[in-house]
Amino acid sequence: MPEKNQSIDKPNNGPILGEELRRKISEHPCYDKNAQHKYGRIHLAVAPKCNIQCNFCVREFDCVNESRPGVTSQVLTPEEALEKTKQILAEYPFIKVVAIAGPGDPLANDETFETFELIRKEFPEITLCMSTNGLMLPEKLQDMLRVGVSTLTVTVNAIDPEIQAKIVNHIVYHGKVYRGVEAAEILIKNQLQGIKAAVDAGIVVKVNTVLTPTINDKHVVEIAKKLNELGVYIMNVMPLINQGAFADLEPPTAEERKDVQAACEPYVMQMRHCRQCRADAYGLLAQDMSQMSEERRNIIKIQTKEEMEKAKEILTENDKEEKD
């Protein structure tokens, strides 16, 4: 049995991570559980189009009353996304990650790369992150590397086409609609090839798996074994949100999810602090400011400023002591 993947330096079967990538992981709230209380992220909703239809997915725009993947209050242009990023990073410097996670699939939208180009030019030190279904990953990897994506999440719900065919209604690939096992085979092949290529290129990969009782719950460990082979850094087993075609399915209990995570952990490190964020979330994972009142955001802004002033005072005092 392989050792548990607990090292920040080297994922299972993945490349040894350099100093810069280790820094980015330590500041990424999804990749390092200790970072979630100190560092935040911003999701830029610039990618409305999607190329697959999962049976549990409902994408909604202009929705402020739900907090889940696929939901946003507004789809932004790349220029609007840059301005939003400038404003938020100026007010909340603890945000270290700029991500694109929808509300559709980032790789199905040219605006994703336009946005990342603008962000990278303005903020070269920021971590650029992306979440994708992986269908276009082999073809778009070079574009991702060009714009500076260094952390990547791929949703992999099955590596068995028969199981995947129960989860995905259809895919749209190179202008053609595929369904059933044929669609599943294309999707799985591209996901696994893309993940391996991304890992080999030095991108740190997280995989999300939606735990769906009666469909893939007995299969998730097999996914974890494959992720170990591919060098995936961390796996996030997410509970099903029963909606869409899966509205009548019961989501897993907390205990069922915990058991699956425990079974997967010998093969790949498990993320246990996921908040299943909106496509326009920003702030700490447990403190989504996109859903807060202006008053509450102002309080956090003041607290952040006070904490920065205290940190400066401590550094100044330390410098004085060293000189003395």
C-alpha cells in the first residue's frame, strides 16, 4: 500500500515541488488546510459556457440566495474581472489566489485566458488557479501554461465509463454531441491524459469527486488509486447536492463521506475543509464576502487594516532589537 500523501514537497508519483510552488501551496486555502484561516481567494465568474451536462449540475446567473458551484450573481468581462480584482486585493491583501471556476467550464471560454493574461500582467506574484471538467485539458494545457496557471482542479467522478455514463448526460466535443458510454470514454480519456500532462508540466493538481450514493460511492477508492499513479497532490470528495436530474437522490451522510475519505487517504491526501464555493466567491473559505452585507465587509476591512498595522509594528520592533 502506498504511503499517505502528506508532504508539501512531493505529491505521490509527482515531481518534487520547487520553493515557489511550495509557497503558493502554503498560501492556497484549498491545498493547505492551515492556509484556510489566513489566506483567501477570489473567484472570477467570466466563463458562462460549458461543454458537458452533469446530472447534478444547475448553472444559475443573477442568483444571490444560493451558495454552491455553478452559481453567480453576474458574469464579468475580462476587463471587469481585472477591475474587481484590483479593488478586492487592495482592500483585502490576505487574498493570495485568483481563480476561475465557472459558472460554466473555464476551458470552454476564451475569456478565461484573456482574464488571466490581464491579471498576470497586473499582479505577477499572485497564484492563478482554475477548475475544469477536464474535457479540453489536453488541448488547452499549453494556453494554461502560457498565462501562468500553477494550480488546477479537475472534477473526476468516475474512471469507469459505465459509471460515468450515469453521471454525465452528454458532452459537446469538437462541435459534436456525444451521449452515454461513448461520451464517458472521451471524457475520462481526456481527463486522465490532461491530469498527467499537467502534473508533468509542474502544475499542482487537485481532483474533486462528487460522492453520489448508489452510483459512484463504491468506486471512489478506485479513482483515488488512479490519482496516486498520476501524481495528483490532493483529492476533495464532495457530497452530492441533489438537484437537476439527481434531485431525487439522497446525498451522502457525513459519516459515509468520512468513511470514503478514510479509504482514499492511503492513496492521495484528502481535503476535508471544502465549502463548495460559488463561482463568484471571495474572501476566506469560511467567510465568503460575496454573500455578506456591506457593513460586514467594512468590518473585515477595518480588522484587516488593524492586523497589518500590528504586523508592521512587530517587524519594526524586531528590527530595532536586532540593531541594538
